[in-house]
Amino acid sequence: MRKLVIVLLSAICLVLLGFTLSSFIHVFHYNLSAPADVGSANKAGYRLILITQEMDTPFWDKVENGASKAASKYGAELEVWGSYGTNQEDFLKNMEIAIASKVDGILVQGLNTDEFNQLATVKAAGNGIPIFTIANDVPIEDSLRRTYIGSDHYKAGQMIGTQLAEDLGHKGKVVLMVSDRQEDFQSKRLNGILNILKFYPDIEPITVVAGDTREKVVAATNEIMNKEPNVAAFVSVTANNASAMVQEIGKRAQLSKFHIYSFDDSPEIKTLLKEKKMSGIIEQSPEMMGELGVQLMVQWLKGETFPLKYDGYFTDIRLLKADELQ
């Protein structure tokens, strides 16, 4: 009798063990054979960051608008981060946070400083995060940026140089007002102007270096007008200096006496042109920059665009003159 009880208990234990093993195998098999994309079906597209140091300006609002349209079209997540004015510390901090967040790609207004290049070459490249510069470029050898999307600033300078030569009848003095910050876009604009004017020996270009503050631009404008009373034309190569320069010229003489040119990446520039306080500006295509930048980034991340053009992808520019406006 005792043996029978032992046999029955052993049988019951074996049955229970069998059920347990069966359930375990069933669950284990389900986990192994579940589709690889379970739990990732709602995964968002590529996460991209657009970073600028000129938030809430007409130019960068258009860049953002174009980028947002392209992100929606290509299924990417786009965030826009920025600082205001020339706050480089906040701007670089945003870039550092984006890299630390391991985003898929960064579209950024280029800043030609050692700090920017260090972030781009060591931290971003080290983490495999592509950097595309937008609107303002930086030298590729210093930054290892993947590509650039924006205006051909050298060509833009040539366009202004050609127009100045025509305005002046191939003779006269031209003040080229530059910032004391050695930005890549400024160097290219300046070289474009100078390389056209060198074909006109009777045109004398005078390069004036001013600071980034209104006070320094006013002081530099006053100084050159005192030193060179026969100046016939002015170009604000860095557009953010245009307003202060124009205002000071207007205090000293009739603006209509001068040929005054700049570029449209300043918040005040279109107003100055409409008021005919300037002769003309280079009009760029900021919305196209944002749209093309996101499109190229997504295509590159997917492996659809390779290799990228290291010189960059140039968007449309044109010379817009005051007398063309109604």
C-alpha cells in the first residue's frame, strides 16, 4: 500500500512538472519568435536639431519654416534651439547638449571659433553625429562638418562688386565695413567684392574693421567719413552692422548721395531698403535652406545621398534694388 501511494505521488509530481515545463517553453518560444519590430512600431523618425544664435529673426524664422515643412514631409522629428544676438556661450551650450542627447543629426549656423570646431570634430564626430552647417559655413578642415547648405557668399560678393562698378562709373572710393569676428561667410563676401573691383584700377576699396556693437560701428563710420570725405559708396559686409552704419551716414549727409549695399540676413535690412535708405541688398533663400537641409540630412542618414558635396549645396540669391520695390 505504501509503495502504491509513493508511485501515485510521483506520477502526480511528474504531471505537474510537465505542465510547468510546457508553460515555460510556450512563453519562451513566444518571446523568441515575436516580431522584431514589436514595441518599435510607434518609434519616431530621425531626431534632428536645428541650432541658431539668431532666434526670432525674419531670416531664421524662414529657415525654421522650411525645415519644419521638410521634417513633416520626411517623417523626422525636428527641434529648434537657439540663443539671441551674439550669445556664443548659450549657442555652444545648445550644441553640446544636442550632442550629449545623441540626436541623429544637427543642422547648425556655422560659427568659426575653436570652441565650435572642437565640439564638431571631437564630440559630434566621435559620437557619429553628422553636422550640417546652414546659412553660415565653417572651413571643413577645421570642423569636419559633412556639408553646407546656404548661399554662395563668394558669388554674392561678386554680384555686389559688379553692381558697384556700374554705379560708380568705374571710378570712386568704396568703404567695405566688416566685423572684427573672422567669420567664413564674411571672408567669402569680402573676397568676392575685392576680386571684382581689382579689375577697375580707378575704384579704391577701403576696408574698415568695426566691432559687433552699435557704438563701435557708429564710431568706425564717423572716423572713415572724417578721413575720407569723398567716399561714394558703402557696403556693410556683415549685415548686422548695416543699420548703425546707415543711421550714422544719414546724420552726416543725404543718404541719396551714396550707393549703399548689404545682405538680407539682418532683421532690419528689408525695412531700410523699403525706406530707400539703401541702394540694394543680396536677397537669399532661407526657407529653401531649411527645407533642403532637412531633406539632405534624412537622405544621408538613410544612405540615399552619398557622398555629400563637401563644398556644399548653394541656394538661390539675387540682387534686390530699392528702385525695384513698389
